[in-house]
Amino acid sequence: MKDTIVFIVKAIVDNPDKVVVEEEETEEGINFVITVDPADMGKVIGKEGKVIRSIRNIMKIPAIKQNKRVSVSIAEIQETK
């Protein structure tokens, strides 16, 4: 499942080499945390959150097949100046 998220996010952003997806297994299910370049944050979120919502919906398909719960979130990185 992690490979799917990495593939989707790298296709969206301008800096695919800075995409990092961390996978954390908990009692509730699997939590994926996406880290991208701050300049690409808007592309991953999309207008009114449509892109990240779509990524979450896509990830529900393999999760249902594996009887697991999946959550996808974006890590906030403070831009240094």
C-alpha cells in the first residue's frame, strides 16, 4: 500500500525526490504520513482538500481487501527562511 501512495504523490509534485511516506502500524490500523517539499504542499492537498481526499479514497480499496483501517495524513513542515 505504501508503494501506491508514493507513486501517486510523486506523480503530483514538482519535487518527487523529496517525497517521504512513513508507515506506522497501530491497533486501529495503518497510518501513512506523507512528507513533501513545502512548495508542493498545496498540490497534494488540492482545492478544498480534493486531492488528499481522493488519495484517501483510493487507499480504502486495498485496506478493505486486507480487513484493515487506513488513515493518510500530511506532515506539516515549517519552512525555514
